[in-house]
Amino acid sequence: MSENENKELVEETVQEVNGIKISEDVVATIAGMAVSEVKGVASTNSGIISEVFGKKSYSKGIKVQINEKTVTIDVFIVVEYGSRIPDVAWEVQNRVKSAVEDMTGLKVLEVNIQVTGVNLPKPEKNKNSDNTETTESEESDGEVIKE
């Protein structure tokens, strides 16, 4: 194979790779999977609409903006009560950036974390003398406190 033929083959391959388009939904799903692996994250939060209709997907609570070969990602999370929020946010940023860059080849410019709530632990149930159960706080039964 001559040098010109080899050069043309390389150029065709580069054009083919450069022609690949990756959907924002795909990037959001990759980011959501990375977020789901972080200890201290109770859930991602995309707002009331998806919760009402029962939409469950890894892209929930993830906003992605792709520009050419770079991407900016906004992640909306609910943290577990007792978790150190700066540590959780840092871990989410690192995992999302790494996963998206490794799987897509896109350069992640920013991973912005917005903590939208805290997931409170379910209260312990106590037995009364009449064998009925009561909770220590009826209003915090796995409640998520939001801004």
C-alpha cells in the first residue's frame, strides 16, 4: 500500500469518526448511571412532571448541553441525610466526568451539581402497650425536604 493510499484511508476513518453524533439523552443516561453509583445520593430529581407520570430512567435529573466536541452537564440530586454534601458532590462530578469522557470521547467542560433535597431516614416504629405501632415523627416518614 502506497503512502497516499494509507493517508486516504486514515482520512476516511477520521471523517467517519468525526461524523458520529451522540444524543444528549445518551450522555444523560451515562451520567445518570455514574450518579447512581455514588454513596450518599438518594436520587436524582427532575421535577414534578416525571414523578407524576412515573417516568423512571437514568437520565432523570440530568441536563446535558453538547457543543461540537464538548459537553456541559447539570445534575440535580437528593442526598441522604447524614451525608457530607461537598464530598458527595465532588464524587458525583468526578464519576460523571470520567464516565462521559471515557464512553463518548467528548470533553466535559463542567459538571454542575444542584442539591435539591435531603432524604430523611424512616423513623423507627414503636409498639404501644395496646400492640399498635406508632412512629416517632409521623411527618418525616422517608420524606424528602426540598428548597
